[in-house]
Amino acid sequence: MERLAFKMYLNEGQKEEYKKRHNELWPELRQLLKGAGVSEYSIFLDEETNILFAFQKVSGDGGSQDLGQTEIVRKWWTYMADIMETNDDNSPKMVPLDEVFYME
């Protein structure tokens, strides 16, 4: 099991909308993530900087950000593009983070 972490950038004033959309996560997207081996997926918000910190455990070949070739993920990216910083293909601007400490 691999642990992945990354950060993304939420647009100012979009906390409640971001939470709402994730609380209503599409069942087919949830199924895709779980089927790809993504588990224990958490996203935290630093309200001072609007930086989103994401953590997930992965037992498959890659994390959630590696599923961009699927139609449902591309559709989700488009749905989220108005409330966060994105790349030209609507994928979230994200920065992978290196693990520097872990305690089990």
C-alpha cells in the first residue's frame, strides 16, 4: 500500500461549494476510485492560503490524479474547474508532496 499526498489550490470563497460538491460525489466516480485501489482519501483546506492538502492510500498502479484518461474524471475536472486552479485540460493544478515522516 502506497501513501500519496499532494496539494491543490481552491479559489477564494469557494470552501462551502467545494465541500458540497464532494459531499455529493458521483457514485460512478467513487466506484472508479475504489476500483483503481484508492482508499482513505482525505482532503483538508488551509483557509489562510486556500491550499487543499490531499492524502490517499493506493493499492493500484497510481492515485486519483492518474485516472485523467477516463471520461468520468475528465467530466469531474470540468465540473470543478470554476472553483479551483486548473491546467488547460481542466485537471487541477497539483503539486505532489514527498513524505518526510511516517509513524505507524
